[in-house]
Amino acid sequence: MSTTPSSCPLCAPPRPDLLVADLGLVTVRLNEDQFFPGYCFVVLKQHAAEPYHLTITDRTEVMEKVYLVARALEALFTPDKMNLESLGNMVPHVHWHVVPRHRTDALWPRPIWSEPHEPVKLDAASLERRVGDIRNEIVRLAASG
Amino acid sequence: MSTTPSSCPLCAPPRPDLLVADLGLVTVRLNEDQFFPGYCFVVLKQHAAEPYHLTITDRTEVMEKVYLVARALEALFTPDKMNLESLGNMVPHVHWHVVPRHRTDALWPRPIWSEPHEPVKLDAASLERRVGDIRNEIVRLAASG
């Protein structure tokens, strides 16, 4: 909780090619490492270390956005389970890991952190398509309520 | 999402000596392994695989209970960061890991899953005291709003 906004990497603007959506209090960003296909971050725009340090209105809105992203990833990637994590030991700025998990993934059923892996980076066209697909599904779900 | 309630270990009643509190839609249970002091689970009483499969009212209440437990653990254990995780790959029944983390803990700043560890089990008196301390702090915080 000692990180100041000026030195906080999550207070900086997101990389444009990874930005999935701007959703009020949060941005949605694709994890550059797509070892787990669809893996996104939901990042609070303001600086706060813990979700429960926010007002109830804000923390509820943040969580609703996390769930919206999870539902979009569920629709697109048909995971066997969704993993949701707020850690922030290295970057104490509220951000949620939203990770679709499959029985066929290399680390199943263990947590994603249980073994190191080589990052999977998409080429520019595949990255653009994936970001666009997730964005479109979020928009579709948000419109249908 | 294929686990049926009859075979789901988290649909079974909690071990009485680990039960911290019964809070409406959820129970709070101390993790028997106290390698990370204060580590609790917040377990949904009904069977559901994902928090976002619940109604907005229910999923908001569940998250408010997770935050209440986190605040109690923050007050008691003064962590450097709180880790909140909904995984469920092995037991697909909504349960949140609420884990106080310290710069001095063996795995800091990595996630708790990054290396195996020998479980730390408290003796009966210490377990009872820890469960009681967390329960009292939850009650105190809930009463103060």
C-alpha cells in the first residue's frame, strides 16, 4: 500500500493494442501473455490498494464489471472454470485477473501460478482479433443486461 | 461445473472447530493450514459454480461478506496486502480464499501457489483462539457498519 500513484505502473495509460474496453470505473486489458486464452485484467482507474477500500457503490460496480468480463470470456472461450483473483503483491493497485481455465490446459486443475510457463504472445493480427472479439461480446452482453 | 451437490465437499457442513462465522448466504471457515496466518475461506451455502451465476443481490452480498472478512483479517494480522481468489478448479462450488500476505512471508511477493509448502497446523488451543479472535473482529466490524 506504499506505492504512490506517480510510480504505479497501473496508474499509467494502458497499451492501446491491449485495451479491450473502457467501462466507467475500470479498463479491461488483455493480458499480453495468452498462454491461458482470453486472460484479461480489469483495472481500477483510480489508485487504491484494496477493493474493500472503495465505497460500497464503487466496489460493487467494479465487481459487476469483473463479472461482465467473465461472462464475455465464458461465452467466447467456453472454459470449464473461471478463475478470479485480486492479488497485487507486486503492484498494489486494484486489478482483477479474469482467467478462463480448461481441463485441457497445461496446469489444470492447479492455479495458474503453480508452475512457470513460456509466455504466449499473439501476432498483431491475432491480437487485434482477440481484443475485438472480447470487446464485441462485452458490448453485446452489456446491451442485453 | 459438473460436480453435483451430493458429491460436493463444500456442500457438506463445515468442520465445527474451523467454523469462524455463519453470515447469511455464506460461512467463514479458517483454513486448517495456517502457513499464511489468518487465511480463511468464505463459502457459499448454496451450490453454484461461479459467483456471477448468482443474482446481483446475492453476489453483491457474498462479496460484501468477503470484504468484511478481509477487513477483520487486516485489523488482526496487519498484512502488507490482501489476496482474494475464487478458483474452484478442483471443487467448483463458490468459495473465496482470503489470504493476508506479509513482506516477511516465505513466498512474498509471489502468489501463494507458486511453491508447495508444509502445512502449518495449530494445536487445538491456538486454533480455538485464532477462530475466536477472527469471529470477534467480524462481529465488531459488522456492528460498527
